[in-house]
Amino acid sequence: MDTHESAVLKLFVVGILVNVWMMRGLSATDSFSTEPTPLWPRKACNESRLQWEVEICGEDFKRDMAHIDPQYWCNLTHFISEYHLFTLCTETKSQIVHCYWPNPLVESYIIRVHKHFFSNCTMEQVVWVDPPDDMLTILILIPVFLTMAMIALVVWCSKRSDILA
């Protein structure tokens, strides 16, 4: 066996050992119990209270947005902290009243807020531009050469099956 073939064989063995080492202890039957887990006793979602709480979050957001000039409403950098506080408020209130977040009720309220504040923020028609020819050539040739290399490796390994057997 020449040095090239022995190097390929060693690399293959090392790859198998690394794979076994990384996968050790990750078997689903070893790590997880197959018994169903008991569900936590969960209180029912109080949707009417959630609606009221979300309205309070919305009023706070509207009050915060009143301090921002409407011409900046489409620029997220001008109101990101207010919007973060609004979403954090809706998430916190949902958890307080034992509801999941996001849920349809909160989502519909957030959509109403978006329609009120951000309905005029749509951009004009997006114009798609092809990448430069050099970049396009690279993006096409890399997968082609990788595919050809993988095919060559498979053919070479199949011809050299006496080493791997």
C-alpha cells in the first residue's frame, strides 16, 4: 500500500472515530425518557383580561409614538425602543393571564397597530438586479466543481474498493 492510499485510509478511520466520539451519548433512547411527561397544571387563558391588558400596552405605545414625528414612523431606528417595549408588554401580559404568546388575539391587535402606524411605509416596487458577471460566474462554478469532485471521489473509491473492504 503506498503512502497516499494509507493516508486516505487513516483519514477515513479518523473520521469514523470523530463521528463516534461526537455522537456518543446523543442517542434518543439513551437521553430521553420514552414515558410521556406529565403536563404542568395550566390555568385557562383569560382572553377578556388579555384583551384589556393588550389595549393598555397599545395605549402606551400610541402615547410613545406621539412623541415621534410621523415622518419618521417608517424608519425603525427612530422607534425601535418603543416597539420593543410594546412587544415586551404584550408578551408579559400574555404570560400573566396564562396565555401563550403570540396568540391570535395579540396578533390581531398588533396587526391593527401596524395598520394604524405603518400602513404608508410600503416601498415602491422592488427592482431586482442581477449580480455582476464575475460574482455570477463564481456562484455557478463553485457548486459545479464541488459536484464534479464528489463524483470523482465516488468513482475513485469504487475502483479502490479492495483497500476499503
